[in-house]
Amino acid sequence: MAPAPQTPAEIRARQSRIEELYVRFLEWIPYVTLAISTVLSWMISDLSAADRAVTMTLVGAAVLWVYLGYTRVPKPDATPKRMAVYFIGLTAFGAALMRFDMLFFIFVITGFFHSGLMRPLWAIIAGIGVTSMVVNSTVTEGATPQGIAVYVVIVLVQTAAISSGFLLNDKMEQLRTQREDAFEAREAAMEENAGLHMQLMTQAREAGVLDERQRMAREIHDTVAQGLAGIIAQLRAVDATDDEAQRRRHLDSAVELARESLAEARRTVQAIGPPTLDTAQLPEALAEVSAKWSATHEVPVELVTTGEARPMHPEVEVTLLRVTQEALTNAAKHAQAGRVGITLSYMEDQLALDVRDDGVGFEPARAKPGSKGGYGLSAMRQRVGRIAGSLSIESEPGRGTVVSAIVPAVPQAVADAA
């Protein structure tokens, strides 16, 4: 079985094929029904030579009427008025032929189909009613009042039944058109959103590069440069004293400052880019980062992923990874946490990240940007905001902290299409 069409173009192509087949059916059915009626009349009916001659003349005229009135009429010229004239002629020829042989009711049945060529809807119903009256006209010949009543009932029921089919088809056509329009509008909106997301990600990447440069400058100035200045000061102090104990104390201080500066330099280099995302998806990268952090700080970390994980735009994944790294850094520096939980949720249109700890907590309203580099709460908000996301901090003294980030679920395909 062929798969069902999915795109508007596929739906339109399939609908076009169906409509083309129906148009061909309408073109051929009058000739087919007239041919069947004529053959049966010649084989079954016992007509006189004169009646047969008149019948064949009417058959020829009916063929010519259908050919000139419908088959050869270009679609733009098939106006409701012109089709109404054609239908009246078609029905008249059918009624005339039935006067000579009732078997030509088969040809008159064509009117049930060709009445749909007229507009508006009341004209279609009227055409069906007239066709029904002609098709069943033989019932009235020599009929009693009861027979006339039966004839009226048959015409009404037949007209109502066939008209209901046309009404239902008309409603279904309207619904199909509305559905296609809604589908096309949705497709256009998705394409527009993809373009906006791509523009947003490009801007976020450019802003991120600038942020990285500024952050590294602050890191070097506030940590490595100050550490080196402190080492120089301690070494100068060594030369300025002859006291061995003082010299040893200054040398130990210089060594400690050197170790701290080296650690800060390594941390700055490691924060330049998230190498874990080069070979793994976001859940695996978060697992690696949290495992290393847990081993370093001896604090258990529980990572939970909900929803169907799928590749996202690199800027989305980098942003959530950075938020996680900074939240873990803050937990290590300030929270004194005994346990940390990370939840990554994949939803249809969004990704949500929650990093929670059971540490000492704080009052977010009173939090101020630190004097030493890093991302900090303000920097995290800025980075999440650049990709149309939001960041919230929930914390109270003594009740732990929850860092929550919600960002658009921009697929990897958007980046690949760029």
C-alpha cells in the first residue's frame, strides 16, 4: 500500500489526479450510457421502422449536443449559465428518447452526474430533481392516484439521497481546502521560525564569541595576572630580608600563589570550548561534566534525562552545558552542598534544564555580580536570553538552590541548513 501523502504538494498532486479522473468520467459517461441504451433498444425493443429512424436521429442529435455543449467547451467557458443550458438540452433529449423507448432511462441517469456542473447549490438540487422525474416518468403512465403518490415519494427520496451526496462532497471539499490552507500556513510559519532561529543563533554565536573574549580578559586580569603580581611581590620580599624564617614564608607564599595561578589558568583554558559536545550529544556531555565535577569535589550528582533526546543546534547545547558548568561551580564555591541533581527535559518545542543542590542557599534578590570573572548569574541570564530562553533562580537561606533554564528546541537541521 502506498504511503499517505504528507506534504501540501503531495496532497495537491493526489487531489489533482482524482479530479482529472472524475473529469474524464463526466466526459465519457453520457456517451457510454447513450450507447448502452441504444444497443439494448435495438436488441430488445420492438420498434417500428419509423420510430427506430426517429430514435436514431435523436441519438445522433444527443451525441452532437453533448459534444458541442460539454465535451468541446473549454473549462474557463464552462460558466454556470452555459452548463444550465446544456443540462436542459441533455434532459430534453433524454425525455424525448424515453417517449419512444423506456430503455433510454439509462442515458437520462447521466443527469444525476452532470447536474453537478451547475451552480449554485439550488440549481444542482433542481437538476437532480428533474432528472429523477424523467427517469421515473414511466411510473405515471396509466397510474392510479396511489401510483402517482408512489411516484412523488420516489422522486423526493431519490432527489434527497443524491443531493445529500453532493452536499456532503461540497462540505468535504471546503474542509479539505481549509485543511490545506492551515497546513500551508503551518509550513510557512515553520520555515519562518527556522529562519528566525537561525538568525537568532548566529547573533548568539557572535555575541558568545565577544563574551568569551571579555570573560577570558577578566579571568586573566583577575586571577592569573594578579597571581603573578603577587608572586613577584613575594619574591621581592625575599630579597628584602635576611631573616631565614621570613624568606621561607615568602617563598612558600610565592609557591602557593603559583599553584593557584596555574589552576586558574587551566580552568580558563578548559572553559574556552566544550570539547565533550564534539563527539557526544548533550546528555552524554552533561554526564561527563557532572561525573568529573563529582569526582573532584566528592559530592554525588544525579543526572536524569526525560523525553526523547535528539540533536539540537550547537548554540543551544553549548548554552545549557555552560549553565550546568557554572551552576556546579557555584555549588562548589558557595553552596557547601551534600548532593546535586541535574534534570534535562526534552519537550516538543523547548528544552528545560534544572540544576538543584541541597546547600546553604541564598537570597537571589540580594545577589550581586562577583568581582572575579566567571559566568555568574548575570552572565548566565544574558547567554540564555540571547537564544530566546529564560533563566530563573530559586533559593532560600538553608533550603538549597535551583537553577532553571528553558530554551527553544532548535533542531540540528537548522544549523545544517545554514
